[in-house]
Amino acid sequence: MMNDKTLSKETILSLLTMEENEIFDIHIFDCVSSTNDVVKEMAMQNMKEGTVVIAKEQTLGRGRKGRSFYSPANTGLYMSILLRPVFTPQETTLLTPMTAVVVAEALEEICKKQIDIKWINDLLLNGKKICGILTEASIVSDGSGMEYVIIGIGINLSDPQNGFPLELSDIAGSVQINSSEQINQIVALILRKFKLYYLNFNKNDFFEKYKKRLFFLGKEIDIVSNNRVESATAVDINDSFHLIVKMSDGTFRELDSGEISIKPLF
Ligand code: BTN
């Protein structure tokens, strides 16, 4: 169990440079509904790009596709970053794989274990999901650009005291980080790397890093869409981070979203 000293704004800021201190406006809470929702409120109150909300617990943590994100107290890190990018909606979709690389690199540096990416944006350790990313955005009314973007990151730092709920016990894991020192370091590293990739945004900086972490290329997978399951082989990703798959009839398909699962090896 972590103690109350876990997250400290002062410690995080002390691990960052002066420039980084000016960019990030960090708010830490014990418990919120969803850090993405808190940041959305802040975005509508004109808070600046670089506003960061971190919580030790979420009562309404959200995942992709309307799912909930299990966010128990003190064993996870739930954070959201407010951006106001001068990006097209198309470019904005690349912020999610960029964040996957940022968080994978930060976690790897701290826990010294290899972190894989499950397309599109789940991070895995030893095949178990240890982090999910939810990007939400508001587009300006003529559709040409972004009003704001919220990058939500949920990391399972340690196993909940009584384990994960039954429905997650086979798929969820944690990075087994319990010390306050390491938790504050992770936040600082995520923010530092995020700034580096984001401020000089160029997908070539993170494309290969993303691709090399995809652990299922060349393997048999199941594609789950609209309640249908189809078998395919994961072949590659293209430079839009879409997944290229070879279907069992030999045709190729490009997937831009959806769910895949890796087939067991027997
Ligand atoms: C997923 O796995 O589908 C994405 C999960 C994203 C969870 C994070 S936790 C911080 C932020 N607040 C939320 O409600 N969701 C994201």
C-alpha cells in the first residue's frame, strides 16, 4: 500500500527544469470522478495548455469505447493533460500513439522492464495491460482545427490489495511500483518526454519506437468489430498508425480502430 506522501507537486516540480515548471500547471487530487472530466471543465474555463490533473482515485474512470477504467485508490496513477494544439483533427489522432511511446519509455526507465504496446494504445508488461490512454478532443465549429485536446493516462502502479476484479484478473497487471520516489519520478519523466515529443511534433520521432514495441506483428490475431470476430495475421502498421492485416482469404485490410486479440499459441 502506498502512503499519503505518494504524490507531491513540489517533488514533481523539483525533478523538472525551470522551463518545464513554467509549461506545466499541476493539480493533484485525492479523488475525482475522472481526471479527463476535470480537465474538460478547466479547458472550458480557458485554463492554459499544459494544465495537468492527477488523481489517486477515480470514481468514474473512463476508457475507450464507453467502457469504464478501473481506478481504485492509491494503487494507480490517473492523469490528464490539457493541450491546445494547432493541429488538424487528422494530426491530433497521432497524439495517442505518441503518448503510448512517451509512457512506455518513462515506465521502462523507472521499472527497468520491457513495456510493449498493444495496438492501438494499451501498454503491456508481460502480456498484461498496465496502462490505458484515452484522448478526447473538441474540434472548432468549422472543423478545421482543435479547440482543446485532453490526453488521459491511467497506469496500474501496483496490484490492488484484494487483486483486480474477476473480469480483469486475466488481462490486467501492474508495474509494481510502490515507492513515493518512483511515482513522482514517473510523473516528471512522462511530462518531460511529453514536452519533448509534443513541442517538436514530428511523427518520424516516434513511429519506429511505437512499431518496435508492437509485440504481435507476424502473429495470428482475432479482429473484433460490431460483435463479429475474424481471424487474420497482423502484418504491419502504416505511417498513419493503421494496422495492416492479412485476412484468411488472402486479402489485406487496413484497420484504423477497433479491437484485436492475440490468439493463444495452441
Ligand atoms: C482505455 O484503456 O480504454 C483507456 C483508459 C484511460 C484511463 C485514463 S485514467 C486518466 C483519464 N481519466 C479517465 O477517466 N480516463 C483516463
